Amino acid sequence: MIKKSGRTAKILQGDARKLPFAAGSFDLVFCHGVIEHFPESQQAVEEGYRVLKENGIALYSVPAKLSSFVILKLAQQLFDKILGTNLWTCGYEKSFTSWKFKKILQDSGFKIIKFQISECSPGKRFPLIGRILKILDKPFHFLNIGGRFMYALCVKK
């Protein structure tokens, strides 16, 4: 994609908890489906804040804890442990309540501009189960306390 556009890019590998960039390096931080995969989520968000320029924008998303998907995830992990199957392939993953996710962002210094929770939607792997999960998640989503993913658009002030 970059080659086709005639641009160049330098790709660096780093750890979200200790980014290899100077403070105030970026206008935008996009972190979708990352901070839930290691215990030090707060540290990673603080790093995102550190590398953003003043008035920089950050978009974070994490899975919602108040979700029927969490039950499905735990069931898959249990089946894997007991039956030796390989249903859960995501490794370590935690989920967040909306208030915990907001607290992590605010404690890191971010001002939340917009917060949204998406509904659970049927996936391709288990479509029937996905439709059932969507129905079970309706109350969480209606009350704006849970669902599938939570998205936060933030600014560094």
C-alpha cells in the first residue's frame, strides 16, 4: 500500500508499555484491541499519552466485561482445558467495565471526548451462537453498561 502511493515508511517494533519514541512525537494514537492482552494496561495507556503531542487525539478500544461474549470466552477456555480442544486462540485477554476503562484513560491524563459501546454481532465462526449472544447482550447495551467493544475518543490536554 505504501509502496503503491510512492511514500516511504519506517516500521519499528516496540512494546506498548515502553514505546521507542520521544514524548510528544505523534498527533494520533490508535490502539484497537491491544491493551487487554497484557496485565499492564494502565502503563500502555500512559505511554500512549506520553508520545502524543499536546491536543493530540487517541482512540482506544477494549472488550466489554458486561457481555455474554465473556461467558462464551470462558466456556471456550474451559473446554480447551478439559477436552484439549483449541477453541480459544487469543491467548491472554481481559475485559473491562465501562467505569474501569474510563478511569484508566482519565488517570492517564486523557479527556474523553466520546465514549461508545458496540453491540455484540454474530461472527463467522459460530453464527448461531453469535445471534444468541446478541439477544443476551441487549439489556447491557440498552443500559449503556456493556456490549461487545467499548470505544473512547480522547484528547491530550
